[in-house]
Amino acid sequence: MMNRRKFLYTSGLLAASSAAASAMRAILTGHKHPALGIQLYMVTNEMTKNAKGTLKQLGAMGYTQLESYGSDKGIFWGMTNKEFKKLAAGYGMKLVSAHHNPMLLNEFEQMAAQAAEIGMKYLVCPWLGPQKHIDFFKHAADDFNTRGAICKKHGLRYAYHPHDYPYKPVDGQLPINVLLANTDKDLVDFQMDVYYTVTEGQDPYAYLKNHKGRFKLMHLRDVMKHRLPKGSEEESACDLGQGIINFPKLLSAAQDNGVNYFFVEQSRYYHETPLQSAKKNAAYLKGMRQL
């Protein structure tokens, strides 16, 4: 088990020596560097207080793609879809996708139309929650297919973002596998949060390979080298390159298997603000481009 883990998740912080840099270059050869994206939930307080100023800072850091979410002000932060698009474009960024509130059923088609109108690519379900019976996830798959058809009608795609609970057995099955098997691949994609895949003991490379083309988006955050105790209320997340995930290898494998969009989403901040963390993560990803 330890050898397998070392093979899969050797440290992302490889730039300390020329040999490590050469290894990193070899991994990245033949792959384009993905655009820098960020999930705005990471800077929710900053966006709530000053959306314009926050977007300006994110653009200056080098982010070019945004993923929004169903904030108290909606996915367009109190603006119209076109107003938000114009504001983001002024700082060199584009709104690619948004997590939506799955409970707001009556608003979904309107949201899909508004998203498509400004060239967004995805609406994403971010949460179903832990459940006691696997049939819940089978019904959820049907709902995803329905929403996927609505999105397709408007010219965009639908996806699901699994957290930790879809990797925990329910009635002897993993919900993530049930959702993959029972959703129409022509209508529903998936957004891997590599942090949860790893911390739940699953192999992100196997999921990418075995379900090639199903995972089209990815959330990026690292996992501490020394994990917090099992059952801790604190997450073991850390900035990119500070933990156990080999991001050059992961991003290359992800692109090989169909992932198109990558979003930084840090959830724990150690002696730094969310914006400082966003800047640090952007710098790490830009540093990979220079190898």
C-alpha cells in the first residue's frame, strides 16, 4: 500500500533539483498547459464585500477562467449575466462554469439559458449529501439526466461534483460508481475534486482512465504530507505543491483522459488570507509552465 501511494502521489514540490525539473519536463512534454482557473467560493467573503476589486486582483494573479457558485447574490453576484461577463472580461477572465443550488428546481432552465447566453460551458451540481440508501443516488442520476437534457437544449453541459461521501460505501456500493453507471454520458459529465478522491483512499488515475471522457472538470488542492487524525473536523488540505500530490503528473493524466477545465479551490488557510492562498497557487501553476 505504501509503495503504491508513493508511486501515485510523490510530492508535487519537485523543483528543488535539476533532476527533478527534468522529470517534470518529461511528464509535461506533449501537453499544453491548462488555463488557470479558480472557484469563487474560495474567496466568497472578498467577493461579497467587493466583487469588482476581488476580480481585479484575481486577474492580476494570472487567473483567466472562473467558476462561480450559488451565492446569496446568485451565480452572477447581484449582476446580470452580461454585466458579470463584461466585468470579468475587463480583467482578462471568463466565467466558464457555476455550481448551482440543486434545490432551486424552478429556476434551473432560466439559469441554463442565462449561462448559455454569455458563453458559459457548464452548470454543476455541487452537493447531494450522505445518504442511507443507494437508491437515492439512482434517482439522482435520473435527475442529472433531465438537467443534462435541459442544458444540452441551451447549448451547454451539465456535471456533478463529488465530495467525500460518494466514495463511501452505501448498501455495499460506492455512490460515485452508481452515478457514473446510471447517467447518460451524452448528457452528464463529472468534476473530480482530487483532494476528496485521494483522502478517501481512491485512485484518481484509475477513475480518469476507467471512465475516460466522463471527468471534464477538476478542482485542485493538495493533501498534507502528514494527514490530520481520522475523524478530525479539520480538513487536511494545503496549497498546491506543499503536499503529497504530484500535480504535473496528475494534470497531464487528466488532460490525456479528457479533463478540460481546472479550478483552484483551497479550503484551509494557514497564516494567510484566501487571496494570498490564491496568489500562491497561481504562482505554483505558472511555475510549472516555465519548466
